Amino acid sequence: MLDSIKKIFSGTEEDIKPKSSKADIPREKSALLFEKAKKYFPGGVNSPVRAFKSVYGTPLFIERGDGCFLWDADGNQFIDFCCSWGPLILGHNNPKIKEAVVAALEHGLSFGAPTALENELAELILKNNKYIEKLRFVSSGTEAVMSAIRLARGYTGRDKIIKFEGCYHGHSDSLLVKAGSGLVTFGETSSLGVPKSFAEDTIVIALDDKEALTAAFEQFKGEIAAVIIEGVPANNGLLLQDKAYIQFLREITQANGSILIFDEVITGFRLGFEGAAAYYDIKPDIITYGKIIGGGMPVGAYGSSAEIMMHISPDGGVYQAGTLSGNPVAMAAGIAQLSELNKAGFYKELNKKASEFVASIRRYADAKNYKVKIFNIASIFWIAFTDKENIKAATDIAHESMDKYKILHRELLNRGIYLGPSGYEVGFVSSAHSKIELEKAKRAIFESLDVVFK
């Protein structure tokens, strides 16, 4: 068993090569848990990217989190920049969220019936977001996007949708076509099990290509129900788009009677309380949100104008339902979290902290002439091994650059820094990251970059 554990820790036979410049963290307990998990779950995980296929070693099994820290089953402590893939903008185990959750638990876990907490969270969102008038709570970002697409199709009476290569919108069939994030990590462009008919109704074009978008609308005139884009594409690198391009999306969809959907599962309440819509000052027709509105608990929402939302059942003919929608525990967590985010100066302070953190890393890399760029918007950052000043499309990302990220990830883990286990994933700064932790993280990143480029 010990030999098999060592092999798991070290990765595949091909991976057992470069030795870390710093002693590898112990992973024996995580490795044992992973071996056990493989008996129960495909690949030993319940979401593909967790399998650590793109980086060295066995997945870390997390035992607890507090503030900006994580601890794994082997007792290793990390400064966390994954933040449960973004929604933990206040950090782990935030006292106010914890208090709200415990209070809700005292009254029960779930009722499958309306509660006042749903009204309270909806009011908090809608009173402070001029881009939507009504919303519907669901249980995940995937469900929110799936429902938004159905609403767009029901509202327009059309079937086809346009999505962009490099944008990931969850794993519903219509959108799992040339998707980004985990699928790109594994070198695939689509998923088995998605019917051909679904793929045929999904038109995939490159980002930042006005001509391709214009051609799509000309070729499928009167057939396109919606164009969907991540508020800022952040599931396949951080693909920062010019405002002029987003404005073009708004204009061409309006001219053709199509719905513009902003998938703000990552950017919603992360760029600011009103997300990417406010960042660009562009009003999409439908916006989707994810776990951040529930303090990181399984929840999502989609919202639009009252006129469009009236087409949702029971008011209209577009059916969507969910037994756990508006779960009281998630609603309580969301009220606590969004109340903090809505306080004056919250985003200004958080974004300043993140921009200073990123700027320091940029200065170090530039001084050393390292071929690496750190892209940043608000409290989101992405480390890309490239010399390109701008990366706006998935095709601009060199797959071989992930070899360097693989080394970086291992070096950072060995120095107590936790990033997502894929070079296509972005990192997040939370309000729980203090200057002390950010300084430690910067030093660890400097040392790790030195190893990557030595």
C-alpha cells in the first residue's frame, strides 16, 4: 500500500521526474482518501478538475477552512486563492455567514415552500441592481444558465443560440459544445452524450471576432434566440474583452430581435454589486448568477426585466421548477454575505488590495524578464505563461504553457499557497486576505517563478 501511495503522490510514471526545489508536502492521508474515493466515484471525484490531472500529485482532501486559509487531511495549511472557485469573497467560515446559517438551521433545513428569507434576499439584490427587475432562485449556476436559455427560446420563439469558444456555462447539453474550463484542460472540445441535434442548435464562434458574429446572424437570420457570454470570460483563462466589443454584442442582438445573456456566475457580485453589467454599463436582457449569492452554498439565480420574466411559469408558458429553489439556509447565508458586499467601500478596498498584489508580481516578473503575464480585473487574477500583452480568445492560449503552470502549482503547494489545479483557472483575492498573507503569497510566487524559469 505504501508504494501505491507514493506513486499516487508522485503522479504518473512520466510525472515522477522534476524534483521540487522545496520538500514536497505530505499527502499520505489525502492519497489514501483518494484511493478509497476511486471505489465510489468516477475518477475518484465529484467534479472533473478536482482530480489534479493537470498538475502533480494526488488531489488534496480538504478538512476545513477559516479566513483565507485551508487545511487538508494531512494537516498542511494553505493560503487559499481558489475561494471555492470564487464565491467565498469574504473568505472561509465568515462569522456573520456562519451565524446566519446556524440561526436558519434552528428552524429547519428545507421546506419546499416559500419563506420570508427568499423575499429578503431578492429585495436586497433587486434594490441595488438596476439591470434586473425580477429574478428566480435556483440551485446552481448551471441550472440558472439552462433556465435562462429556455426563457430566451420561449420568449423569442426561436431555437438557435450563439456561444463563444472559451466560455464555459455549466454542463447543460446545449452549452457543452466546445466548452472551456475542465474540458479544455483534458484536451477535449465537447462531451459524449450530447445529442447531435443539441449541438446543431448551438453556434460556436471565437471571441473578439465581429465579422464571425455578423456572419452568423446573416446565415441564421431570424433563427437566433440568444447570444450568451460570460460577463468577463474567466473559465478558460481571463479573456478580457474591450467594451466596444461588448457594446457590439448589445447592438447586434437588439437589431436582430435576439436576447443577450450575461453569464455572471463568476463576475456577478465579484466585479462589483452589479457585476459586469455595471462594469461595462451595458444592460443585457438576462443575467445569471451563482454560488456567491448564497455565501458559497449551492444556489443560483437568473433575472431580467419584469416583461421577460412574466413568461416564466406560473405566470407564463416557460416551465422551470426546483424543489430546493430558495433553500432557507442558502438564503440566510446569501443575505449575510450580500449585506457585507453592499457596504460602502467594500469593493474599492478589495479591488485595491488585489491590484497591488498583482502589480507586485508583475514588477518582479518584468525585472527578471520572465515570460509570464498576470491578467487582472477587480479581485480576479490569472497567471499566464506568455509574452502576449492581451489574450482575448481561447486560441491565444498556448497549450504547452500549461507545463510551466504544472511546475508552478507544485512549487506553490510546497510553499503553502493553494491555486486551482489547472492553468486555465483564475485565482481570487478575498476580503479575508490580509497584507501579511498577501506578502507571504507574493514571496512564495517569486520563489516558485524562479524555479519555473531556472
